[in-house]
Amino acid sequence: MGNKIKNIFEKVKSWLAGLSFRTGVVLIVFCIVCYIISFAQMLLPISVGTKGVLWFIFFGLAKTFQYSGLAVLGTAGIARIKKWWHSRKHKD
């Protein structure tokens, strides 16, 4: 059973790694949006139980987008983003 799950995980990981850089950036943006929603919904005038459910859903989505985006980008993509960010900061 454990080996089967490991094989499925490896297949998903390799599929995600084959996606484009732009897809990885979009996933990271979705991650940020879900993090914001997961905490901003606490300001809504709704019941505590509903707030807990909404937090659970959006925080879980944020984590899913985060790890998927990082798998798509990989270390080369992260280095590319850092280089772009630093060059942008030094332009201003």
C-alpha cells in the first residue's frame, strides 16, 4: 500500500514539474490570494463555526497551491524569481 501511494506521489510530482514557469507563478499568486482570504474572512459578521470552516478550506487551498507552485517552479524557478526581484529593486 505504501509503495503504491509513493508511486502516485512521484507521478504527480513529475507531472507538476513538467508544467511551465508561468503556471508556477500563477499557482503562487493563487496561494497568496487564498492566504489573504483565509484570514480576512475572520472580519465577516458570520458564525464562529462558519469562520472555522472557511479558514480550513482556504488555508488548505493556500497550502495546496503553495506546494504545487513550488513543485512546478523548482529551484531554478525560485532562483529566476529572486533574480528578477533583486534586479527590479535595484532599478528603482
